[in-house]
Amino acid sequence: MKKNSLISKDGVSYLIPFILVTFCFALWGFANDITNPMVKAFSKIFRMNVSEGTLVQVAFYGGYFAMAFPAAIFIRKYSYKAGVLMGLALYAIGALLFFPAKGIGVYGCFLVAYFIMTCGLSFLETSCNPYILTMGNEETATRRLNLAQCFNPCGSIIGMFVAMNFIQAKLNPMSSDERALLGDTEFEALKNSDLSVLIAPYLFIGLVITVMFLIILFTKMPKNGDQSKEIHFLPTIKRIFSLKYYREGVIAQFFYVGAQIMCWTFIIQYGTRVFMAEGLDEQSAEVLSQRFNIFAMLFFICSRFIATYLMKYVKPAKLLTYFAVLAMIFTLGVILFQNRYGVYCLVAVSGCMSLMFPTIYGIALDGMGDDAKFGAAGLIMAILGGSVLPPLQAAVIDQGTVFGMPATNVSFIFPLICFLVVGAYGYRMHVAKPNV
């Protein structure tokens, strides 16, 4: 990259803003992956089945859907920086609301806190992803976004580590079946104790986000992506959705996010079944499953850096197709194996998913200019796939067995279908836009 390409049109260096915005990728990665294991945790704490537990994901990813276009309008009217600040503010408020939610002790209050928190994450993702695309030359935009996205799973790793060591390991080890036998008084005491453990990391991250808000508030940020303040909502939406590569990109992103959340959420259920069959108790099996979840994320991180490097030699759409095909092969292994090999395949699937989100994002917004603010909102709304698809998988898991196989295994037919859609998008874009 040429030296002057590191300076924005308004004379601001991209370096510090790029670092700060990239750090935001890690912050929402933390939120995503401290939340996935909470499906199992809330199910135990409130004595619910898996389907009821997935309401955490419905609330979490529903916030992304609800706030995406309002966020785009806000960003268009003000600036990318204002969008980032609003996102951080809502993120902090949602996280800090876990304290009063614990005091009330009602599951629905936690769902409200998750929803507010992810309204903030929706602002962040709608702002940060296209903001990164504007920080330099257009021809390297997708690679630049992949680089920034490499730090998202770093936050995810920390989220998983915190979930495993500061929540799951400290929750009362009493099994779900044993909890079901408790009287009301004993159950309430146990629930309050477990909720005290659960909320502590959220209160801490709420304070961290507040500090990050203040740092960005007082930092000068580039404005070269904020020239137009006019809002022509319906004509813009009509214009961007008339683009085939964008329209299909939104669909592909919906299915990709659904696959990602299903694989990372239900690795706990999948691994717990496998390890309990090997003789471990439920608590130990859950902790070991979470360790494999961390292995999956480490593989995801390494694979994303590798994929970013490979994009110097292989066009993003073509590489997306290859990775989707590999994901389908490993997902078949997850379905067919009923032992540790299935867990290993599920870890391998994470490596295949590594480049999918930012690559779909970059292809779909290619050449969109200032319309990218609304285009980004459509792609963030596609994160709704993480809310819609996991409950379908959970409903299958609750069946126990399907066609004589463990229902947990059979349920991974849903991610398999999702990767087929992503692979088809990559192939179609490679054929239609060979330079992308």
C-alpha cells in the first residue's frame, strides 16, 4: 500500500482509528461467544428444555435484526464514529442490566438485557465493517476486512475462556435431572447462587465497554466515508437489492450465520452426549465440551489468518467455494460419527467457517460506495439466521433419537444445508464476477 493511502481525505491517519475499530471486532466477538454456552447454563438454572434455552439466541440475534436499518439511518445522518459510539453505549447498558435482572430473578429480564446489548452490537457491526472498507484502497478492501475480522475470534476465545472458567466451572455441579427434584425453596436458593456467578463477567465487560466508549469519543476519526448525509431510504433499498450479488449475499449471510451459531452453540450438547457415553458425569462432560469449543475457535483464528494470506493468490469468491465444500464434508462426519471423531469433525468445521462472514460481506458490498451504509444494514439483518435456525436444530435435539440415531447428530443436517447455500453463492459469484 502506498504511503499516502494511509491518510484519509480529511488528513487523518488511518492507523489509530483502524486499531480502535478493529478492537471493537474483538469486543463483540466476546459477547457472541460468552453467550453461546449460556443456552445450556440458563436451561439448567431455570430448569428448561433446550428449545426454551435457545430463547437466549432468539433475543440475542433478534437485536441484530431489529436495529440494523435504524443503525444505518443513524450512521448516514451523523457518521461512522457516531454509530460506533452508539453501539458501545447500548452494549454497555445491556451488559450492566444483568445486575437488576439477577435481582428480579426472571428469565425474561435476562432476555431483555441480551436484546438491548445486541442492539448495540448491531450498531457496531453496521458501523465497523463498512468503516474498515473505507480505510484504504478499494482493491484491498476485502483483505483488509478479513484482517480486522481476524481479531473477532480473539475476543471469542476470551469469551469462551470466561464462560468455561468463570461461569460453567463455578455453577453448582448438580445435574439437570437432580435439579428437577428440588423443592421450590431449594431451587430458588440454587438459582440465585448460580445467577450471581453468571452475571459477574457481564458486569465487568460493561465497565470495559464504557472505557472504550470514552477513548473513541476523544479520538479524531476519518470522515471520508461520511460525505453524504441525505437519507433516501426506499430508493436506496430498491437500488441495492436490485443488485444480484448483493441480494444473494444477504441470503448467503443469513445461512452462514445460522450455521456458525448452530455449530458453536450445540457443540456443548454434542460433546456432552459423546463424553457422557464415555463415562464422564454431566458437569465434567460439559467442561470438556467447552474446551473443544475453544479448540474450534483457535482453529478458526489460525484458519482466518491463513485465508487472508491465501487471498493474495486466490480470489475471495473462489476461496469461499472451496472452504464451503470442505465444511460440508466435515459436517457429514459430524452427522455420521457417534464418537469423538464427530467432535473432531465439528472442530474442523470451524476452520472452514473462518473466512465466510467477511468474504460474503466484502463481495456483497463491492463497488457500492456510500450505499454501503444501507448495504451493511441488510447484511447485519441477515444475522437473524443466528436467531431463526438454532431453535429448529434444538427442536430436533429435544427428540432424543431420530431414525435410530442420536438426535444431536441428525440435527446437524441444518448446518449442512447452510454450507451448501454458502458454497453455491461463492461459485456463482466466481463465475459472474471473476475479479472478485
